Amino acid sequence: MKKDIFTPADILIPDVSSPEKWSVIACDQFSSQKDYWERVRNFVGMEPSTLDMIIPEAYLGDVNEDKETRRIRDVMDDYLHRKLFKEVKDSFVFVERTLPDGTVRLGLVGTIDLEQYAFTGFEAAILASEGTVIERLPARIRVRRAVRLESPHIITFINDVNKTVIEPLSAKAHELPLLYDFDLMEGGGHIRGRRVFGSDADTVMEKLRELQEQSRVFMVIGDGNHSLAAAKVYWDDIKKSLSNEERETHPARRALVEVNNVYDPAVSFQAIHRVIFDVFPAALISALERSFPKGADYELRWISRFQSGVLGLSAKSISELLTVVQAQLDEQVSFTGCSIDYIHDKDSVEKLAKEERCLGLLMPRMDKSELFATVAARGVFPKKSFSVGHARDKRYYMECRKIIL
């Protein structure tokens, strides 16, 4: 029998008076909108919050990352010292996330085995869905090396067409102990978490093993590719000094994630758009037109300060389209010194593209049926190919786990 990939864990649940202030959105969201994070800071105030356990990407480059890493370590140590968590041992957390549009996305929080995960190549049971932007890893690795806790925004998918693993928990949700239930800040919807343990967890594990036996690629990472890659790099480094027995039980070997079924109706794949700064829009549009034959397979909408338009392009797949577009953009960065930001929110793209010497590219959306087939056959998508839902649909930090005892 294959080794279990996704298992229950000893999970820390914040025992705080204001969970809506504790739980903030993933650090890689609203990366060009500091006003979002300023509102979050004003809302949180001095209450315990995962805001103080992250470095929002909007501030990378503006802060002293070494100093921020030490601050995060001290905050986590303080929260542990103050006993702000209650521990649920050997458990999953069944998550019911009501999204801003009213749909409910079901998830299961537990740990994956980093020995069975790869973010390069495609010969592992857990695979990254997109290319890794290497320069985005050091800050995450630095934090993980320094701290005792992890709190994930990682979402990974299983390919469970018959809905055997997560969905059956809905029918008995009222019997599962409630861990948290509150509205998320900044229009993020609502979240409810229930403990799954004992015979209920055993049933989940049985169904997971059945699914695992049927699959060469068991899981594909949907969100948090870079955070999980950082966890993998950290683990591969520290395991060198461990005995074989220690490697089996060390908590850093596993990473806390939320698992969703790709066939959940509430799971939607949204495009990740591009905003290019310090560029001559007309020149870049001409370069993109030369990169593709004209056609009706995909539409690429562009926006600049004074103009907008649509390129009709021919490509065999969304993966091919994204690969060629990204290669062209990377070439522009190399030759012209322009910079790119990857934006989930369409309105933000339209706003930013109105700045001088900026170009916004609204990318086409990928059908989620392409995910497992593409990753299994070709490996990762190009970096920043798609997003699980809209910006406010992203996972908010909530549960924690010790990675150093």
C-alpha cells in the first residue's frame, strides 16, 4: 500500500475574542494596493492577528526583511507563551467557506507529506500547478527557518469526481464539534470550521487511500505554490542532519494545507492578469501580435492610459497561450527593464493601467477540467497562470501548527 499523503494533524485553533481580526487574507493578495493592507491594520488594531505573522507582499522591498522576520518570530513566540491556542489532536478541520457570491466551498485542513511533493518536474504524487518564481522564495524560506509555527494559505486539489472524500462530511456536519464560525474581514464572506477525528477521520482516510490508489498524480497545488515550495526547501535542508527515524517524525516534514475537490461547484478558476510598468504599450502590443497567429481560440484584452483593445489569438491550449505570453513578457523585462505585477482583481488592473507608461493585460480564464490532465502530461503551467476564485475568495489564515517542537 502507498504511504499516506494527506493525514490528520495536531492543529492549533486560535482562542481569541475577535476571530474576525485574527484571520487575514493570504499575503500575496492585493500586492499593489497598500491601501487594502492599511485598512486591515486599522481594523485589527492591537488585537492578536495573523497580520502580525506575515509580510504582505505589498510591502516587500519597502521593509527590512530580516527585521520583519525577527518580529514575526517574536510575535509567534508571544502567542504561544500567552496560550492563545487550543490544540485539537490527530484531527482534520472540515471547512465551510461561504464566498462573497454566496456559494459555499468545502475544504479539509490536514497535513501533506513534503517527501511526496515536488515543485519542479512531474514525478511526484503532489505537484505544483505553476512555475515557481524563484525570487519570491527567499523571504518565505527565511521566515520558515526562524519560526515555530506555520499558518497556511495553501489550497491543494484532489481529483475526486465521485465526491467521496470531503462532500460526505456535509451530511453530518451538525454532529461535528464546532471550532469557529464568523464573518471574514474586507468582504471575504463567512467561514465555519468543525473538528473531524476518531471514526470520522478514519472514514476520510479510507476514502483518501482509495483515491490515492487510483491516481498517479494525487494532488495538485492550487494556491500557495510558493509558500509550499519554501516549506519543501526548508525540509530538504534540515533533514540532512536528521537520522532516518527522526526524518519520519519531525514535524517540519509535513505542511498544513486545505484540500478542496476540484469538482466542487464553488471552485472556480480565475485568470491572473498582468500589469506591466515602465513600458511603451504600443510596442509591447505589437510584439505580442507577432508572437501568435491571429485566430479565434482566445481573446487577450489590453488596456493602457488612453487606449484599449482585444487581440484574437490562435493556440492549441490555454497552457500554450500562457507560456508564449509569459515568455514575451519576460523578454521585455530582460531587454527594457520594465516590471510586471500579477493581479487577481480585474478592477485593480483597469485602475493601474491608467497610469503613465503602463499596460494591463486581462488574461483568458482556464477551464478547471484542464488542471490535472495538463499537470500530469506536461508538468507545471507557466508562473501565475490561474487563481482559485477571485481575490477575496482566497484562503484566510486561521489554523496553525508547530513545525518545531
